[in-house]
Amino acid sequence: MAPEWGLSKNTKLMDNYAFGLLVWQTVMDGDVPFAEIKDSDAIDQIKHNDKELATLMDCLPQDTPNTFRSVIAGNSLRAPGARRAQGR
């Protein structure tokens, strides 16, 4: 779920966040982002920090195409307004 989920109505930008993590999960052959963290409150705190996006990006295999990296990075940012609009 997007970091802002529950604070406002569902938006396309929330869907963009989910899409970015879905692409990450696909590239990672089904691994779950932040799977090593079991506390949901801790996961929520992590999502409010773009440094954690860098951690997810570092997990990607070196041969991950730049197109996939761009989709993940552009859609998984903490701030909704900074996320890539679909179709761009």
C-alpha cells in the first residue's frame, strides 16, 4: 500500500506506487518488498523514507533493464506528487 493510504481517498498515484512495487516484485522473481520486517508499523515508517527505495533498487539484479529500473524508481517514491504519471 502507498505511504499515504488511509489518509486520503484512493488516487491514481496510489496505484502508481503499487505498480512500482509490483514491477520490483516481478523482477525479483516474486520476492516481497520489506519481507524481512514483520512489524507492519515499522514497514509504514520505512515507506515514509525515500532512502528505503534506494535499498530496494540495490536489491535488483545487475542485469535488470534500465526501463524496469526507471518504472520502479519513478512510481515508488514516497511523495505522491513526485511519482511518475502513467503514460509518461
